[in-house]
Amino acid sequence: MPQIFRRSANTLSKVSIFGLLSLVGGLILLAIVLSRSSYVTRQQLFVEQPIQFSHMHHVTDDGIDCRYCHTSVETSSFAGIPPTKTCMNCHSILFANAAFLEPVRASFRDNRPLRWVRVHDLPDFVYFNHSIHIKKGVGCETCHGRIDQMPLTYQQNSLLMEWCIDCHRNPAPNLRPREEITTMGYRPAKDQAELGPELMKAYNVNPPTSCSTCHR
């Protein structure tokens, strides 16, 4: 009985199977890489705002504490975006006629809030509470980075689930005294390896790692 397939068909079939497996593996790897890229996480990307607010100027140059604008960060699940009135407390006098600040003046004059774009924007299925992290000794810098050095605000960390879980599993390296929460460039008075466990005990830090902690 004559052969139906040529001998080369064996080689062709092996190459085809190997190529298919390589393609599937490559697509899976691409998906993993893409999910961690700044295109998806928005890490290190500047966000266009109605007015380009500089944290570096307000925090470093003017010495304004985070809590002056983000008034609810210690008591609420949300840090809060300041109303235009907060801006006008200073800018009704400072740079009062600057063209750059006309959107702020118009917002205050027309009683129409500025539409700021959230930079650290977690998905709707993720629950995060600012106040509990503040009470447990997690500083602003831990999540937001050196925002006092940002002329334009961007997301310092990935905010991926694994990033949060790593901290929940081992919070000691990220803890600081509550009075240092808003201190930028914080350096512990003693070795963090010693201070961290002390603060965990003092603040009763025992972060849960179950799914329902964030996915409620």
C-alpha cells in the first residue's frame, strides 16, 4: 500500500505542534507582561488635569501639610479632593490675577467644582480605607511616593493586588510613628528592623490577607 503522506509530513507536524505551543505560551507571557506594564497600571504616567497642580511647589516650597487639602484622610476611607474654596484661601491674595489660575477663579466664582482626574484610581471592586492605614502608621510616602518632589502628580507604585498583599504579609518595613505620617523623606530614628515590630505591637497591626478584605 503506497504511503499517503510524505516523510516530510512527520517533521512538518512536529514543527506545527511546537509552533502552536510556542504561540500559546508567547500570548500568555505577553498578557502577563502587558498586565504589569504602565499602559495598564498607569504607573509613572502623568495625568492631564484641568490645571496642572504642583505638589512640589505647595509642599516643598510653601511647606503645606498634606492634611490642609486632604482634610478627611485621617477620618474617612477617602483622602478627599479639596474644594476650590481651599485653593482660594491663598490664591485670593497670592497670584490673584495670574492667567494660569483663571480656571480656579472661575470655579469659585461660578460655584462649579473643578473636574480633577483621579491619579490613584482603584477599580470599583476594590475597597481601600485611608484612615485605617494612617492609624496603623502607614505614611503617605509609602503609597504615593515622594509627592513633594513631583511638579506634576503621577502614580508612583503599580497598585497591583500583589503589591498590596506583600505589604499586608510583611507590614513592619513600611510602618512609622503616627506623628511622622506626612513627613516626606522620613528616616527612622532607629533601625527599621527594630522599630517596625515595635510599632506593629503598639498599633496592633495585624493586616488580613483574605479576599474579603478588599473585595467586598
